[in-house]
Amino acid sequence: MKFPRSRRPRRPLLVPAALAALAALAPAALAAVPSDLPRPGQGLNLLVVGIDSRKGVTAEEKERFRLGGKECDCTDVMMLVHVSAENDRVDVVSLPRDSLTSFPDQHRDRRTGKLHAAHQAKINGAWAEGGPAFAVETVESMTGLPVHRYLEIDFRRFMDTVDRVDGGVPICTEKALKDPSTGIDLQPGTRPVGGGEALQYVRSRKADGQMDFGRIKKQQKFVVNTLQRIRDGVLGRPGRLKDLAETLRGTGAAERGISVRELLTLAARLRDLPPDRTEFATVPVRGFNPDIAGVGSTLAWDEEGAAEVFRRLREDRPLPAADEVAPSRISAAAYRPDPGASLICP
């Protein structure tokens, strides 16, 4: 099924879920770290958002990594990370930034203090209008799932966290990858990247013709490779893992915000999780809606498919596999990393 391309202007994308998944690894020495992290009977849900913010990014970095342009003051990525009650599975579900939603009546704008009437909007505008708490409430309303913890990452924190991975994170490009918007220009093969180039890679949406859905696939592959590098270089070094968690978490305050201590506790709970027990999916969609005045081009979720994805998470069950997804749906099936796969291109 082929969908028309969105006509909205390009905005940068961050891949916080890749770094949220870093919490899925830790040595046994961290198992006793005290924390208030809850253990819900149907699993823990962590909302990870990427903020379109260049705060702390230098002028040289903006030019080198094509980070200019106007900030959208929004969440360019929203991903729901579900940790099973038995700590034996992690599900990561992307919520496309252009997903159409409705904001309720009488919600207060964090920027102006004014009350808004009910209106339609893109999901990535929730943070802009109401801040972290309103973003959490919007996701809970759309998915029917409780959000227990929240993690917010901007460009600076993404780059710094990747740079703390010794030797960089390898990426494989089977075909040449060139995107004039992000400046990424890679020849076929495997090469390690640092934080700035990693940001270019995960933001790239014009190199393969698949737009946002192609970009999400790149992000999922980047997660797998990042996890493998952490297993190789950080797993047995508690001090390095703590530094990584502190860089990832930052110092900002937010309602239900996850703490460094809680990240380490989560890492301890999942220290024995094998690679093939982490799976990724994107909310099933049925295409683009007609343009809406004041909102623009938006994505419509496949209501039946999305309901099934969130029902499974609510019941603490695995995401749908490829053979369980109707051909008419896009991005519903889970992507499960091959535990025997190499980071090197075949």
C-alpha cells in the first residue's frame, strides 16, 4: 500500500528510544541499587521523547552536522518503552510525530498561560502546548496505557551519550546513503560513528525514499548496534555505566521523570535480557488525512491495528509478529533483532 508523501516542512528527528534502551544492560553489581522505580503487575511503561532543541550545541557543530534552522519547540520523537512484569522482554513502539490527535478543552498553554479550547493537533504538539505532563496525558489518552516514567532528550544529550560509547557505534549501509538535508554521505560498508554523525544518520529521511518510516527502521538498527557496543565495552564497568546514565538523563525536572538511580535499577533488572527479547514496532497507520487548516498534513492510525498493539502491551504480551499483521497495514509487525547477526555488513 503506497501512501502520499507529507507536504509539511522538514524538521529534525532524534532517536531517544535508542538511548533509552541502554538501560537494558548492567552488571550484577548494580542489582542492589535502591530505587523507587515501580513494578506494575502488567509491566512498566516509559515514555521517551526527543526534543527539537539545539541548546548547548556549538555554532561549529550546527554547521558541521547541519543542525541549523528554526527549532519546532516540540517532541520530534515519542516512543513508548514497555518492560514486561517479569523483566524478560522489552517492547519499543514508535508513535509517529504527525499522528492526528485531539487536545481537550480548557488545557493551559505553558508558553502563554492561556486556556485552549478543544482542538485537533499533531501528537508532537502536546509538549509544546502543555509541557511534559500534557505530553504524558496525551499518550495515555491515545494508547489507553498508563505511563509510569518519562525521559526527555535533546540534541546535545544525544550526541554526548553516543560519544561516551568507546569506539563509536558501527552502522552498516548496504547502499550509498546520501541526504542533502542532514548532510549524511556514506558509501556502502560498515563504519563507526560518533554523536554528531549518529544524529545525522538517525535524522535522515530523504536518503531512501521511505521518509519517516524509513528513518524509524534506521533508528531500530542503530539501537541494536548501540546495545551490542555497550555489552562489549560498558557492561562490566559500573562507573562507566553510571556516567552513561547521568549523561542520558540530564538534570531537567519533569513530572514522573525517571531518575539516574531508577535508570540503573532498571538496568539491573534487565541485566540478563538476551538481544532477541527486545522488539520494536511502529503504531499501525492507514495513511495521511486530508490537510487540516492550522494543523497541516497528519497521519491517521489504523484503529483496529493500533488497538491490538496497545491491547497486547496492556496485557503484557509480545507485539504482533509479521505473520499476524494484515498486508493492508503498515509498520505494525515487531522487529526482533537477530541475536547472531553481525554488526558488519554482509
